[in-house]
Amino acid sequence: MTVVAMLVGLTACEKEIYSEYPAYGTLFFSADSIEWKGELRSVHTFSPGQTVYVGITIERDGAYITRATQQWTLRGLGKADERSETKIVVDPVGREPVWKFSAPMAEGEYSVTFKEKYSFSAQQPNGTIFGESATLSSRFRVVE
């Protein structure tokens, strides 16, 4: 009887485990690479065809995320200037989202947007095992 009472007591004291969304900071652009050490030196002007790296800083890692489906979109003045890429990241906790593309050949202002959908291995407090981030965006220019 004592063993049963101890087991019931231990079970009642266990804390619920819930998944957590990551908290993202700044969406930034780089011309060199996405590997940054320390201070960010974001670039907002690129040459036509130049490699553009996009990264997002993480303020909080999140927890119990098994998979993230990232949607990156580049938009310009017209429909011809739009392109997007979907990336699936397995075990994304603590990994900054990154994307690499070539700057458009036409001069102008462009925007990049990012959104992410999550699959969790532990439920949210509301009982769901799926989630979605807010949309992040930033602008850059292409000049010759």
C-alpha cells in the first residue's frame, strides 16, 4: 500500500511538458556569408546577380520542434521578379533560418519574407501539435 501511495504521489508531482515556439529577432542580409560572429553587419544594397545571404537571429530557441517548413519569398516590382523557396528543416531547435539566392538583374527595391510552420513532438497548452510563426520581412536594393 505504501508503494502505491508513493507512486501516486510521484505521478501527481510531474510537470506537464509543452512545446514552445522559437522567438526570432532581426531578418538581415549579408554579401559575404551567413556565418556571423558577434555583431551583425547587415547590407541593404547589392549588385545585379550578386549572391545574397538572408539570415534571422534567434532570441529564444523554442522546444520540442521536430520539423519546420520554411517559406522564403523574394518580391520585386512585377510578378516576373517574384521567386520563392520552401525548405524543410528537421530538428530546427536552435538553428537560425538561412536562405541564399542571386540578386535580381534589374535595379530596384525588393523584399524578402519568411514564414515557418512547425510540427511539435509535445503538445501546445491548447492541445495542438502544429504551429506557425509570424511573417518576417525586410527590404534591400539592387543598384549597378
